[in-house]
Amino acid sequence: MPFIDLESNLPESTFSEDFLKKLCSKTAAVLGKHEERMMLVVKPGLPMLMGGTCAPCVILSVSAIGVTDTAEKNKEHSANIFPFLTGELGLTEDRVMIRFYVLEPHQVGKKGTVMSYL
């Protein structure tokens, strides 16, 4: 069950339902997960500074079980996610950051239990 959090100083109008669905589909495919298992949150309109400027930018956080646990995997994920974000949002690569977090099954609760028991 991957968790995708996108934080940005871009306005809310940038993030249509269509964009959310495409981002969900893209990240699910990149991570090798089913779309039905994805959890996506977008936080637009935030005061943000990246690289000394408040120009439009995005930070994408990817937390997942078993697919974000090595530099090699995350390098591949990054290479596949960056073109989507830059293309869809009209940003240059220096205005996009991605953070990867490893989750263990016991750290994700669902249906009154944790993933290691589902």
C-alpha cells in the first residue's frame, strides 16, 4: 500500500481530478503496485522555498513496502517519475524533489490490523 504525498506551491487549480488519477496510475506502474492499493494526497498552495527561490516547485514523497529499499530501485523510480511531473506541471527538473521512504508491513494499519496480518 504505497503512500504518495505531493506538496507544492502551485495553486489548487493545477491539480485536477484527472491529474490525480494520472499521477496515481503513473506511480503505481513505476512501483509495480495495483492502483487500487495506492493512497495519494496533494497539498497545493503551500509557502515553499527550494534552492533559494519561491518559484513553482514540487516535493513528492513516496512511502512503500518492499519497493523503496535500495538506491538502485529509487534511482529507477526517480528516472520514471521525473518526466511525468515535469511534463504535467511544466516544471524543470531542478524544481522537483522526490523523497523515498521504506515502510515495513507492521507500520501500515488497515481494517483494524496491520498489513503483516492481512
